[in-house]
Amino acid sequence: MARKNTPFNFEASLANLESLVEAMEAGDLSLEEALKAFEQGIRLTRECQQALEQAEQKVQILLASAELPSAVPFEINAEGADDESPA
């Protein structure tokens, strides 16, 4: 099947899934067409869910490896004003 060689497009798959749902909700499909649409919808749902899980994993990895800024205490001189104030 040619689909295996093409990259997955989340937005296109989601739009396709939405159009399948709309067609099924309209009730104009025959039983056979509705069953095929349902099968395709299940496949698209699984593919989209897998893509979302992979994206979440990437975000988790990036957050875990990122050097997040740490808090630095604000220094106050003896008079209670910060060190950068004019004296």
C-alpha cells in the first residue's frame, strides 16, 4: 500500500476523521459504507492517538533534558534597599 511510504500528517488525518464522522452522522450512508467509514475512523483515531503519544514523549524528553533557570536570591544591603539602588 502506498500509504506506508508517505509521512503521517496529523492535521489531514484529523480533518479526514471529522469528515467521516459528519458523513456517518448525516445518516445517508448505506450499511456497508457506514461500516467502511467506521473502520477507517478507528484506524485514523489510532494513528492520531499514537502521534499524540509520540509528541508527548518528545516533550517529556525535552523538558527532562532542558536546563531550566533556577531561582537566585535577591541580595539586600543592610539598609533594606537592593544593591542596585542609588546610595
